[in-house]
Amino acid sequence: MNRDAKTPTAPDQFADEWAGQKYSLVRRFTGYLGMLLCVAVIGLPVYWMVIGAFKVSQEIYQVPPTWLPKQPTLANFVDAWQAAPFGRYYVNTLITTLFGSGFEVFFAVTSAFAFAFLRFPQKELLFLILLAALMVPTQVTILPNYLTIAQLGWINTYQGIVVPGAAVAYGTFLLRQYFRTLPHEVMDAAKVDGAGHLRTLWSIVLPLARPAIVTMALLSIVAKWNDFLWPLLVTNTREMRVLPIGIFWLMVEEGTINWGVVMAGTLFVVVPVVLVFLYAQRYVVDGIAAGAVKG
């Protein structure tokens, strides 16, 4: 028995436990403080937009500002809807978003499956070219895309808005990296059972990769829904405008900007995306939970 070893006394154990609790409290306080700062930076502008949509113009410019509308009004929503054809804007945005995101997810899933599981010549070289495409700014491709669309006669058409963004390198890269983490034993078992590539993709890969696919689809939907520059360039009539352009023209046509009307119109754009995210979030969580317990 080693007599030199000192048995910790009760005061020493109490000091160690207190130090551990204090460190845990500091970490928790720091985490809550960081979350509070994020909520303040992100949430305050959104909150100001929401309450501004229910304020009269004089109250919006009031100093000091009011954090709750003194006389809530729905007139801003009526004025915004009547000032611009938001019904038509909704139809155009839904069409371009659904088709644009649908094509983008389809091409991302199929190309990522090929890069992850298939063997073909120069696969690594093609993947390097794909990575290089990620480094090209979107603004660089605007002029070539516009000239191509103009030569095809697709100016001021739905296909002119959708086709140039129907496939993006980021979606393929994201899903390819996720597909590579899937268990190869399941793929080998499917191959032994006689499943072809399409059957393996549909029955094995898609269910296992649902969290990544839904996440990529959400990113695509938000990007297409909020896209402003390309639809502005490729359309030239009011009937083909989309919602973000409608908000811009709402500000321009008002002359002296009525921020209550503008914020009400902005809510027309924001609310559908928030609802889609809240609905799809359940599938992301379910997919992660299913992937955590797969054997």
C-alpha cells in the first residue's frame, strides 16, 4: 500500500465539485447569451417588419419608436394587394419555384448518386470540374445565360426563368458527400438481390438520405422564391413578374415610400416560405431520428 498517496479530503472534493459547477454555469450562461444575441440580431428586424405592417405611416416615423401598434390597421395589406397584382405574382412565383426546385433536386440527386456509387471514365476529373463551378460567382454567368435565353426566344417566359437555374453544383456536391456516408453493406445487399441503379436509388438511397435531400430542397425553394436579379433581367412585362420584383415596384411606384404598405407586401413574400419550412422541418427531424437508429 502506498502511504504517500493522499486521499482527497471532504473540503477538497467540495472545492472540485464547486469548480465544476461554476464552469458549467459559465458555459451555460455563455451559450444563452450567444443565443440571445442571435435572436436580437435576426429577430428584431423581422419583428419590426411585422409590427410595421400593422402601423399607420405616421406611427412608423414616430420618434421614439413604438414597439406595439397604437392603432393596429389592416389597411396596409389591402393597399399593398391593390397597388400591385400580387395574385399574378404568386402564380408566377409558385410556377418558377416548384419547377425550378423540382428540376434542381432531381438533377442533384441523380448526379450525386452517379458520383458516389457508379464507376465511369474520368469521374474524378468531372467532379473537380463540378467543384470549380462552385467557385464561379453567379454574376459572371448572367450575361452568357441571358444571351443564350435570348437566342432561344425565351425572354419573358417561364422556361427563361427556370432553365438557367435548373441545376446547381452545390446541390450535387452536398448530396454526394452525404451519399458517401451511407452504409455500403446495404448497397451490396441490394445488388445481390438484383436491384438495378434506379431501384437502389429509389428504395435504398432516397429513404436513408431524406434529411440531406429535404435540407437541400428547402435551400433551393428559399433561393428560388426570393430570386430577384435573374427574373428582373429576363422578364419585361408586369404579367411575368415574381413576388420579390413586385415588392421592388411597390416601393418605386409609391413615390414617397409608404413603409407600412411595403412591409405588408413583404409579409406576402415571407409567410409562405416560413410555412413551408415549418412543415418540412418535421421530415428533417424524422429522417435524422431514423438514421440514428438504423442497423
